Amino acid sequence: MQKYTVKYRGNPKLFANLKKLEIVQPRLVKRLRAFIKKGGSGFHWTLEDTASGSWIHGLTEEPFFEHATAPYAAEIRHQGYPITYFMGRGSRRYLKQAMEAAPADTKYYVFVETRLEPVIDTLCALDLEDPYFERKAVLFLVDDDRDGSHGDMHEFYYHRGTYIGALFNIMRHRALCERNSEKYRTLVKSVSDAVGLQTMMLGNSGEDTMWGFRQSVLNAAWMIEGTKLQSLQELLYGRPLVIVAAGPSLDKNLHLLKGMEDRVLIVSVETVLRKLLRLGIPPHFVVSLERGFEVYDKHLVDVVDHYRDELRDVVMVSQAVCVNLVAGRWPGPVAIVGKKGLLADHRFLTETMNVPRMESGASAAHMGLGLAELFRSSSVALIGQDLAYADDGRSHVSDTAWESEGVDIENKERFDVPGWDGGTVRTNRAWKFFIDCYNEIIPRTGLNVHDCTEGGALIERAPKSTFADWLKRFAATNTLSGSHRLIGEALRRREHNVSPAQAAERIRRFKELFAESSKQIALGLDALSEVEVGASKEVNLKHVEEMEQALNAAHSGNELLQVVGQGPSSMLRSEWHVVRDMENPDDLRAWKETHEDFFRSQRIACNFHAYWIEYMLRSLEMMEEGILPGLGNTGMLDPDAGLPLIERIISEKDRYDSEMEWDIRLDNAYARCAKLSSSWSPHTFRRFAAHFQNSGRIIEAQALMTLAVRFTEGKHVSVEEAFELLRDWSYILSCAELSLDPYIKKSYEALKDAREYAPDAASLRDLAARLLRIRENGLKTAREQSYYPSDHILMKELASWMDDIEMLRERLEEGEDILRTRTSLLDKVFGIAPSVVTEHFAEALKSAAGTAEKREEEVVDGEFTILEALRR
């Protein structure tokens, strides 16, 4: 029998390892030190060998047996994954064997235990100061408490890009897992769920990330010359803060904010800003998160004109990904921020332009917690944060653009969750996700948050309180007289801004990175092209290794490209076993095609980023001299004065040194004076739509063309002008925008309207054929790629097409022939026979329609369950 004594006193290795572990797991080390302090001199455990293995006493509550042969079971999902979980540590001999058997690429060894004794013994057995651990880390998961090791693990992944938390292998101690399997799995699942939630908050679509990057570039002027929230930390330190959201319960207690502006900080989501101003309650901050044009169009465009004077001292806190009209047309101070936890934002925004990052969650209201964390608010109240439907079906409070949104949503999309006042309330998936975000963010920030909504869904981590009681308890007694004015004065100091020249120097690094990444992607494609069915396994594996090396080199040091390719890349890596086996030619062909598509998509991403980085560098150079001479680079322009300026820039395009310089001047002027009302002619909207279309900004092009049509309706125009307007509108609606699908049905309706003015126009025939090709390709994608759901993006696309096919299936049941339903675009509008539709299209349509019902539940849920698949 071997006896191991673990001494607490006179054990320099233990305390040296504790000190190193404290860097990454401070909560756990605090708990370990308290445990050691109470534990006297230490403990001991024994190992008793038998013919078939060993009995271990003292490490766990009960003795356990460790087999001499194959003591562990390995679940290796991919050799390249950076994390290995060890479920049950076992003896020191087992510890050595299991770590040696783990994949060679393991960077983070995570030991999952149910007691602290094995953790302490591991810290006595390993030397974390050894050079071997310089680029690796040892961590421990012993509880699912956010204030314990679970919280440490979440933060560890959070600061390394979050996505890596889904890339793990598992080594199981056979005997311990027989006894504690459920406990181990629960602990790992608690961390995986947190990683999944954070991943959803950050967004895991490459196209979505590229869209946000472009928006960030277009906001460059406001990052450089706008205000920095760091300037307010001293003035607002410890001030209580109220986050005002737009839930239907807001009418119960919003009136209590009247006259409280100097005692509490008021943060409003953009949706409810109009209502606050009408009631005479100017917020200190307005927060905006979404990148879509719709937010500005529905919630801000009229407010900024009608309440221009009232907003002079109100700070707009806009995410860098928001459409630049949010910052450009804001009458008061503008502060651009990035997302905390997104490494790309840290590299591209914070390190280059000193743009602060803050907790942002998944909604504008979550951004309010980021402000509270920045100012270390003594207490936070949530009002109007129902995240549930009212009894009458309303989703939002009165006097908002979304006031009646919830009434038409079918009940099948709703489900019950615990309510604020007991019982249950009806919510939907998006709002349930927002609830989960609150429960994740609140403990991480350590804020004293109270849910004062007085209705809606229960937020577990925010104790309930009436708003009146919260104000009595937490509203500051030391008033900040003239708070709006004082905030404005503090922001004007501009002590945290960097110059355009400084930012440009730092951003040139990214230009070099993408040039190198493009080179490596080309090498990867070359290597991939050499992988052939029928070639020897050794030759193919050599080319696969070259491809892997090129992919790693393309992503190395390039955090922006890592974010774009991280999700798909990690999924593709999990399928590399296909080429290593070389057993099935069909699988090998599919594997190669999938990887070729991925590398091409990465090449597109490189070219996309390279263009917009060049755009930003040129913007920064122009800022030194003033983009618009005499007017400065930022600040709202009067729409009446701005329109002649825009017309002049458009008319003088040929006089600019480069088309990019013309784009920059036009984009800047547009962002600062685009009122988007009937005071602009439809012709102006069309010209801007064409400009945005040429720049790849399809959403804005679609929005402006839609406005052109809206403001033309009811006016007397020529037949030719009406035809061209509807034709161009149809075409732009048929274009895709990165992660968003084209509006095929709307495009079809516009096409039919255009035909009323020019029945025989050849351009309409071409456009009709284009719509059919888009539909055919979409159905083909749904049919073929449904068998290879290797990417979250494909799951989203598949869900979208299946929804559409479900619509067609319902029409088929009504007795209408499904092919004529889809080919009516040619058959009914132009009299062209259905035979022009390819046989493959017909088969794909029938196949998709026939299988829609069978696949509907799986596919529609795909967007929300893909991370479950990762964890499995």
C-alpha cells in the first residue's frame, strides 16, 4: 500500500501553483485558500495495488477502483480541439497516463471534480511553473456556481473569444464516471450552456460579422471625433441608474421618473425615446444596438427632427455596428462603443481608436447594464422590461412603433414562463433568450439590479421591487444639479480621443494581416486541389496537412478573420476524419467540395475586409483636412442645407481623385443630413439607392428604393418613370445582403406592377428569369446541403427555405398545382410554358415539398440547437 500525504504547511509547490492558478481562476483559489485554512495540516490518501488494478482511499467520499489496463475512456471529437475535460482525476499515476493520452494539441486541461481534495492533490503533483505549461493552462471545474469555478471558466473562455469553449474533447475515468457521470456531465454542461449563450449574444454568422465590420468602418468619423464615455466615469461614479425599456407594463410607473433626472441616471432604449420626450422626461443616455436600417427608420428619424433642442444634451450610445445615420443625425453627443467579450472589437476598435467596449448582451436594454458597470452604479432599476406579452396580446407599450406588433403573432409561437407577480406569462424564444442574458450578465458584472417592471416575465437574478420603493431606497440624496449640462461639459474635454493619423498607423497592421491571410488561403486552395479520389492515402494526407497549415497560418494573428471563419472552421475540422479514412469516394468528394466552398468564402471575406480597411484608411487621411471643408467631419447637418450639398457632390463625381474618395464624401454627408422624408424627391432616393447598391449596401438600397416608391405613390409621373421605378425596385429587392435573403415575393409583386406599364419589356423577362434562378438555387441548396449541415449558416438557410416550401405545400393542398404556383411568374405574366423550368428544379421542388412536414420541426429549430449539436 502506498500512502500519499498532502501537507498544507511547508509546501512551496502547492502555494506557488495556487498563485499561478489565481491568475485564471481567482474565485476557485479564494475557495481553496479558505478550505486549506480550515483543514489543519493537510490530509492523506492511499493506493492499494491488486492484480487487475488499484483501490484508492481518501480522495473521494468512498473508495474507488482504478483498472490497470485502459483506466480511461477517450471521447476525441477532433485532435485539433484546444480543450480536454478530464472527468474524474483518479490517482497520480492515472493523471500522468490520461494527460499523455490526451490530444497533442490540447492547450487547456480542465479537471472536473466533485470535491476539493483531488484539486489540491493535483496542484501538489503538477508543477505549473514548468516550461511545458507556458503556453498551456490547467483549470478545475468543481461547481456550477457563477461565483465559483464555473464563473472562472466562463470568464476564461469569454476573454479568449468564447467560441473555443465549444471545442473540447473528453477523457473519462471509467470507475469514477460510473459513479459520478451525471454530476460531471452537469458541470460540463453548465459551462457549455454559458458558452452557447454568450456565442449567441456575440453572433456566430460570418456574414453577420462582415456586415457589422462594414458598419463600423462607416462610423469611423464618430469613433475619432465623437465623445468617449471614459470621460464620465469620475462624474457619474456610483450614481443609481434606471433602464427604461418598451414593455407594455411601462405605463404603470414611467410617470415616477418625472423630475428625477438629477437624482438618477436615465437610460432609454431607442424604441421608447419618443414616449419619454412627450412626457417631458429627457434621458441622459439613449442606447442603440441593432445594425439594421429599420431601427433608425422606425424609432429615430422623426424624433431627432421634432425634438432636436431637447436632445442637445442627451448622449447617444451607439454600437459600432449600427447604421451610421444613428450617429450622424443625432443632435447631441455621440459615443460609439464595441462589445465586451468580442476580441475583434478589442483589436479593431479599442486598440486603434480607444473605443470603449462594454457589456451589450443581445438587446439595447442590456447595454444599459454596460453603462451601469462603467459608472459602477450603486443600484440599477429595470422598468418596462416585460419580455412577455400583455394579457391583451400587446408586445410593447403605447406610443411606440411596435405598439401592436404582438397581436397578429400566432399563439403557437408563444410559451409560458414564470411571471414577475407569480403565475406564468406568455413569451417567445427571442425574449426568453433576453431573460437568459440578464441572468448571465448580472452576476458577471456584480451589479445590484432590481426588476421594477411590475409585470412581465421573472428575471431570476434581479430581485423584484416596485419602482416607487426602489426610488425611495436608492435614488441619490445628493442631487447632481444640471446633470445633462454637466455630462455635456465632461464629454467636451475629449481627453480620451486619438487623432486620425494615430488611428491610421495602427489600422495599417490589419491591411498587412489580410494580405498575408489572402496569400495563405490561396496556398490552402492549391493544396486542396491536389486531394483526389483514387490517389494514395499517403499523398492525400500530405496535401491535407498542407491545407491545414495554410488555414492555421491564414487565421494566425488575424482576429477579424478568425471571427468570420471560426464557427464554420471548427465544424469543418470535426469532419477531417473523412479524408483520413479514405474509405468512401462519395464522402471524400463531398468533403472536398465543402472545404473548397469554405476556402473560397474565406477569400471573399479577405477581399471584403481589405476593401473596407482601405476605405477606412482613406477616410482617416481625409479627416485630417476635413471631409467636408468648413463643416467638419461629424455633427448633424440641417436637412434643407444638406440636400444641396449632396446634390453638388453627386454632380461633381468626375472631379474627385478616386471613386472611393467620392464615396466617402457622399456617405459622410448622407449620414448627417438624410431626413428620409417626402421633402426629398424620389429621384434623390433612387440615386442614393443606386450608390448603395454599387457599394454592396443592399439593405439601405432596398430601404431607399422603397421610400422612393412610397413618396411617388399618388403623384403624376410619366409611364416611363413609373416603369423604371418599379423595375429597379424589383431588382434591388431580389438582391441578397450578406446574411439576409432577398425579398423574392416582394420583388415578384413589384415586377407584376412594372409589367402594367411596359408589358413587353425585355428587361422584365430577364428579371423574371433571375427570380426563378434564385428560387431554383435556393431549393437546390436546401435539398442537397440538408445532408451536410456542417455550418450554422446552412441551418439558417435551410430553415428559411423550408418555411417557404411549407407555404407552397399548403397551397398544393388547396388544389393548386405546385409547379404552376411557382412558375406562374413566367406562365401567367409572360405566357411562357412551364417547360422552361428545368427538370432538376421540378424534382427539387417536389422533393422539398414532400419532405417539408417531416423535416419542419428539426430545421426550424436549427438556429437555436446547433450549439447543442456542438456539445454532443
